[in-house]
Amino acid sequence: MSIGTGVVLFVIGAILAFAINVQVEWADLELIGYILMGAGAVVFVVGIVLLMRRRRTDSVTRTAVDPAAGERVTRRSTNADDSGTL
């Protein structure tokens, strides 16, 4: 979703910066266009980085016997990646 948002921001910024020749007293539309293009590029790059980052799930359970208290602790480790294998 962030990749699409970045593209939309970039396109709207390019339209404001290059295609619209309207002067308004309260805002510089060309500057706003450049700001939106920069924000769109940043959002696009962040979206790509988050997409490429590996998702990983770790679950750890430990087993041991405490000689003083007599408690038993179980240990088990599993790793899961994007493919869903353990």
C-alpha cells in the first residue's frame, strides 16, 4: 500500500510542479509539487525496504530442572520465514 501511495504522491506533485500554470496568492504550487514529489519518493523507498525485509518469527521454550526448587522448564526453538516453513 505504501508503494502505491508513494507513486500517487509523486504523480500529484509532478502535475502541480510541471503541468499547472496557475498563480495563487496564498501558495506556491510549484514548490508544493516538488515537496509532494520528494515525499512520494521517500514513501516509495520505505515501502520497497519494508517489502524486502524478511519477516521472521522466533518461539523459544526451555527445559531444565532446578535442583533447589525442583521446577521443570521446557526449551523448544522454532523459526519461521516468509515461506511459512518451521
